[in-house]
Amino acid sequence: MPRPAADILLSVLVLLLQTTLARFLVIQGIVPDLVLLWVITIAIRRGQIPATIAGFSLGLALDLISGPDGVLGLAALSKTIGGFLAGYFYNENKILQTMGGYQLLLITALVALIHNLLYFFVFLQGSGLGWVTMMGRYGIPAAVYTTAIAVLPMLAYARKVLA
Amino acid sequence: MVKRLYDIIFLFKEYVVVSFCLLISILLLALNDSPQIRVLRSYAVVGVGLLQNVVSVIPNYFSLRQEISALRAANLALADEVSRLREGKLENLRLHQMLALKQRGEHRYIAANVVGKNLQLLRNTITLDAGELEGVRVNMPIVSESGLVGKVVSTSGHYAVGQILLNKDLRVSAKVQRSRVDGIIRWNGGTTLQLQEVARTMDVQVGDLVVTSEYSAYYPEGTRIGIVSRAEPIPGSLFQGVEVSPSVDFTHLEEAFVLVHLPDSTRIALEQRSQEPYAASGR
């Protein structure tokens, strides 16, 4: 299967996982952002432009799926920025090392933090929560949870590196 | 040109792509009407307002010039209007005072504007725009709302000339209203009048009101003349020097009334006759 087609197929799969199975992973109201993790993976494996486009497309799809519960354009905006930032860590010669090493966790943590900062800043407007409360209650825990999930692809790629 | 543009786009393709994606995302957000976006929109309005406030501090030379020109024109129009209103207010005040004067007196008054004035000579006069056709006659007193102005000395059809108190030829029988001390008002130049023939033992104080006396054949009794501004005995004399500040401000006199009050000719004739024997004997 050509690489773009496989990526698109996997993107749809991740989208389905996020919208259906992620609710089983909820801890204290915090959900891991599998779509963002997938966008970061694309950024490290494919580069900045594919990651930016993937972030925008998947974010827009999430916005549309969320319906009246979401804010149309917000996930698209935050994931576009997430994909674009993650794209700065793309190195064609070190894809396996980055994906199979602690770098993936660091990149995920950094990008997820910035993503959550932007996302929750808009999403929680009018809720009366301050910046610190907002990040302490939602932004940082969600980033930590997403980073923790990033351990799975990291381990998978680490096995590849070792092999 | 197109190739060059294409090259530039290609060079910055990552930024072009991200800008495009961000633009669409922001457009979608802007079209949103969710509560979160409404809050953000209110922040944006406040932010833009603050920014405009800051930017408005920076002066725009051309708009300032236009504004200054417009303000100058407005200022000129307003100054003109203020001047006219002030004039109207003063006129209104004068007319009110005149009306009160007219209501107080028992005589008939002929209103006139002061159309000519001479205040620099020893024989100062004013010209009124009312003459014989309006009923003005020689020797009629001239008054204003402030008090006695003088008397008519010549007339024509529509004009009359009057001697004012600041005329060395004019004499007026007067008295101090408080102490009923009599004297003769004269002017010898300067800014004040003199109340003459007042014995040094008479009670005259600074601030006393001086009015026309009932002894005067030409002026009605009790018409205000002025206020005593100085009263001191004259050294080596039986009289005292009494200076009176005239009530009427002749410099700003614009309107006056001629009092229809002619002297009693029989009284004058009798008084003149009784003086003749003394005059003939040289006394």
C-alpha cells in the first residue's frame, strides 16, 4: 500500500479510536489525545507539511464530529499548530531513533502542553476558571496522559531499532 | 514573475501551508457563535478599543490641521455670537433699569439715543436723536437710569444738544440726602463734581448721596446726582470742599431720557425781579 494511503487509513482509524474507545481510557475526566499523538508521529516520520495538513484535517474532523459540544475550528487550529511545531523535530536520518527513544516522549509532552494551553484557553472561556487552574486541572494532566500513551509507539519503534 | 512567485511560495511552503490551515481554522472560529467564542469576541472588542485608544494618541498632522481650521471657524462664529449676546444682555439690563425709572417717576419721558458725545472739553455736551418734533424743549432735564445727566441747551427737528454735568457752565442746586445740606453742583474739570457753598460746620460725610434740590427751578427734586467721595474743610475758608462722584458713567452713556419738565417761568421771573435791585446796587 502507498504510504499516503496507509497514513490516511491509519488516520481514520485513530479518529475512530479517539471518538469511540477513548472514553474507556478516561481517568478523572482526563482523556489522552490519540489524534495529537498520531499527528506528532506523522510529523516525526513524514515532516512538517504532512503533519500540518494532518493536524488541520483531523482537528476539523473532530470539530465536526463533536457537533454542538465542541467549538468548530478550535481543534483544527490547535492541532494544526501542534503538527507544525512537531514538524520542527523531523530529521530524515533519525526517524527510528527519535520514534524509538525518549525524544518522542519529550516532543509529545512539549507539543501536547502547547496544544492544551491553546485548546483549553478557548474551550474553557466563560467557565470562570483562571489560567493556573485551567492548566493545573486539565492542560497538564492531559499532556501527561498523552505522553504516557506515547510510551507504546516508542516501545514498538525501540524494538525495531534493536532488531 | 509568476515563476518567481512560485519559487517564493515553494521556498516558504511550510509557512504557506500552516498559514492557510490557520486562516481556515480562524475563519471557522470567527463564524462560530458558541459561548466561548462570544467571550473571546468581547475580549477582542476590548483589545481593539484599547489599541485604537493608544493609536489615537499619535497625532495625524493633516487631520489635525483640518480640525484646527474647523475649530477656528467655529471659534470665530461663537465669539461673534457671544459678542452679540453680551450686547443684548447689556441692552436688556439697561432697558430694565430704564423701565423701572420710567415707572418710578411722575413725569413724562422722551426716550433718546446718544448719537454724539463730547467728553474732552470744558464744555462737554451730548447729542440726542430726539428733537422738537418729539417734544423736546430747551432747559428740559436729561436723565438716565443712573441719575441726572444734564439739560437740553438747543434743539432742532429731530435732534437735541444737552449740557452734561461735566460742563463748567452747568450749575445744579443740590443737597445731601441724609443731612439735607444744600449746595451748588459745579464741575471744574477732572473726574469729580464739586458741591460748593457748603459751610464747614455742615454735616457732610463720604458716601452721602447727593440729589437735586427743591430749590432748583429746572430739575425735579430728588434726582440722583452722585456720591460724596471727599469732604474736607478748605484751609482759611468758611466753606468745605466736597467732591462728588457722578452717578452717571458718561463714557458708557448710550441711551437717555428727556424729562418733560419745564421750569416754572413765573417763578423764574419773580426770582429774577427780586434780584434786580441788589444787582443794580452792586450787592
